[in-house]
Amino acid sequence: MQNIDLHNHSRVSDGLLTPAELVRLAAANGVTTLALTDHDDTEGLAEAGEAARGLGVHFVNGVEVSVTWQQHTVHIVGLNIDPANATLLGGLAGIRSGRMERAEKIAHELAKAGIPGALEGALRFAHNPNIVARPHFARYIVEQGLARDVRAVFKRFLVKGKTGYVKHRWAALSDAVSWIRGAGGIPVLAHPGRYAVGRGVMDTLIDEFVAAGGQAIEVVTCNHTRDQMELFAAETTRRGLMASRGSDYHGPGESYLEPGKLPPLPPQCVPVWQAWGEPFIH
């Protein structure tokens, strides 16, 4: 029986495990097909792919692209991409170039809130200095004893409306979808249930995603409720889109579910992996 997990992070972006460690965990949990989808970077794909081959796990090259849409940050996962595609790599490099600027602003805001040294602290947790992200700041704040865990840090400091939140402009939705499709990949709207928008705004987001060339919605993911899974499954059916399944795993102690521990896609969904044929369709 296939156990396909198409959304995971390594320490190349904001995960805790190396790409190879992530693959080994997924294999131990019975994952048969795994995608590594680090934020705005593809550097971990070669290591993960080699580890997957050694363990008999089918590997899918992926990425998660940060997007600004109508003042909201949304994420587009690209699956089965060509990691050497020059246009995609150029677009991702452009996104990464703004990350340090944002990190400096976050550190400045945290210093005003009485948390000095946050940039240096975050950099200690960032194994890839080109990807300094909010989880790295959160881990530093936990280390300082100012919060019990990363989730608590986000709620207190790093989400919209809180002290350490910094507004930032990422890639345009149409550009992200274009880069992924140009690299031979399938663009997937990641974890739509996480976006704090009403039904009308969500409909507009999906409309624009589809108009740009988006092809799938992540229906099953770690923080979707059963009702959300059914809602977004219905959206894929109504719009003729494919459905994806991914744990959005970041690491032990920080994620709700490990790779391979998700429920199956609702039966009415057309799985995104069917687009790839054998060996993924069984």
C-alpha cells in the first residue's frame, strides 16, 4: 500500500533534520514516496534523493515558494520540479535575497520588546544562512527561557499583530506558479486552511491560483481539520483540480505529525501523483 507524503522540510530551510535524516525517518514510518519541499531553496534535494534511493523510497524533487497575495503570505508547493531549471533557481534566489533584510527587522522589533541578540541567536539555529526564518528566531527565544515551545513563541511574538511580526513582500502568485510549471512541476496551493481569510477571499485566492496555472490543492496536511479536508476536497472536485497530501513536517517537538502519519485523501479526490503514472498510482 502506498504511503505518499509530499510536503516536508529539512534544515536547508527551517526544519530540524538534515535531508538524509528526514528520509530515514519517513522510511521508518512506512513512507513509500516522499517529497522534500524546503522554503525557497533546492539545495537539499540531491542529498535527500540519494538517501531515498538507498532506502527504496520513491523521491520527488520539490520546493515551497513564499508568495505575497493581497497582503497575505501564502505558500505554493512545487512538485516534481527540475531542480536545475535556471528560471526557477533565479526566482528562488531573488526571494532569498530579501530574507536577511526581513530578519534584521524582526531582530530590531524583538530588541524593542526586550529580547536582545535575536539575529545572532537565530543565525545559530539557521544551518543555511541564506534562509533565516521565523522558526529560527522562535528556537532562540525558547532557548532564552522566554517561552515554553516554538508554538508559544509564534502566538506571542511572531504572527501578524504581534511584536516581532514584520510585513514582507515575497514573490507574486503568478510568478511562483510560472516558475514551477516552467521547471516541469505541478503547483500546489499549500495548507489553505492555515490562511486567516474568509470564504469569499479564499474563493478569490483559488480563482487566481487556477487562472495563473495552479493545478492542485493540499487537501490533507498536519493542521487541517476533518471539516477542512472535506471542504478543500470538494473544491478540487468542483474546479477539476488534483489533491495533494503532505505532513508539512519540520522536526521533532515542533510538528503535529511525523511524515507518513497522515490520514488518506478523501475518496473523491484525484491524487496529484496520478499525473506521474507508475510507480505512483497504485
